[in-house]
Amino acid sequence: MASRRCRNLLHDGDAVVLIKDLKVKGGSTLKMGTKIKSIRLVSGDHEVDAKIDGTGYMLKACYLKKV
């Protein structure tokens, strides 16, 4: 379980949305409001493993809101 500031507990398989634009290595940007289905929680600095448009990303839970 990863928490987003102790307000939303995230679990494997949850659907979430980005609450902030995120710059990604390589020059692209993930836009605020992007919906991500079926996240996977992992241990480490970046708590969430997600696929957006077929590309895998490691994200921090503080930039996500549960849908």
C-alpha cells in the first residue's frame, strides 16, 4: 500500500489520474488529468509502476489521485 499524503491509499490495480504535469527524461511531458488504469505498487523511491500508451513509467504516489 502506498499512500498519497495519508489521504488516499493506493492498491495494485487501482485507476488514478495525474494531478500535475510531469516532465519525463527524453523531453516528453505527461499531462495533468491523464488517466492511468491498473497501477502496480513497487518498493523503492518511486512507488508506482504504470503503463501509459504502452510505455512503462515509474511514478511517485504524491502526483496521483485515486479515481
